[in-house]
Amino acid sequence: MSSFSGAAGGAAGARVLPTLYVPGEQPYVRPGWAGFQTGTAVLIAGEEYFIPIYVSRTTTYDRIAISTQAGAAGLARLGIYNADDDLQPSTRILDAGTVDVSGAAGYKVKTISQELLEGFYFLTAVSDVAPTCYGPDATGMASLPITASGANASVMKQAVLAVLNQEGHVAGGLPDPATTPEHDRDARYAIVSLREVL
């Protein structure tokens, strides 16, 4: 689907541009990420994941979500953190609460109303079980917001920060400031997405 821009009747300067969105549909996005295939990542119970994003313009989001396969009973807590000058998660912006990751496969969604200004942030997720979630595929290509470089099976970027033993955050809430990450995970663990208000 495309849209027409330029002078009427195909005059000089006219061109066909891609449609940015379909009216009535609101896409889920990871701001700053571009990926062409979807894969899966099995989370570690109690490991908290920090997914870097870059918001290119002031944007309001009305949903935060993860997409899972069918799995055992459990919860995942979702949220958003600021990024500090060293591109580490810092102060908490949003604790969106928990989603039920059990039951049928699909998006597990929390309703939010969050405006983010231009800049870097971290989406976060921590679960008390080990759901299989959908993220960028390790064998596909992805453009990452921090490195702005490609990633594939042979050079999968360790783009997601993580810290173990954070089970208490699922029931107790996300801390402010963020727990300091201890290690990283590859881009398959970029499992959290937002829905833009169009």
C-alpha cells in the first residue's frame, strides 16, 4: 500500500511514498529497532531484562506488552526506565504492573498512558516463571538502537542488559532506581514492545 505525494496528474516532483500506518490499526513497536524476522527466547525465571530503545520524537504509548507461547502459570512485570549518560537503566518512569503469561499464546498486554520525549530508554520485563517469548530472530537481521549496526546469527549483538535473582520484583514492584545489570543477553531477548497512539 502506498500514498501519493507531489503535484497532481503525475507532474514533475510527484513520487510514491510508503504508507506509514493503516488507519485504525496501531502497531506494536520497539522504538529504534528494525528487524525482519521473529524468533523466540526462553526467559530465565527471576532474570530481569532491560531492552534499550530510542524514541526519535515525542510519542505517547497506550499499551506495553510481551508476546508469548502457551506456557505454565506465572506472571511477568513490565515497565520503563530512563537511560543515564552511560546508557544504563537509571530512574523508573513506569511500573506497568503484571501480565499473566500462562494460557494461550499471544500478546499479554497492560494499558498505559505514557509520553516519552526524544531520547534513550529501557523497557523491562521480569517473570517468576520461564515463558517462551517472541523477539528478533537470531538468524535474521536487526538494526539496534544503540549500536546502529546489523546483527545476525554469527555476530548477534549483546544488546539486552540483564540481572539475575530479581523474582521479588514480580510481586513487589520495580525498584527506583533500577537494579544494576550484571551481564548482557543477545537481541532475541528484546521481548517487550509498546503501542503508539496514532
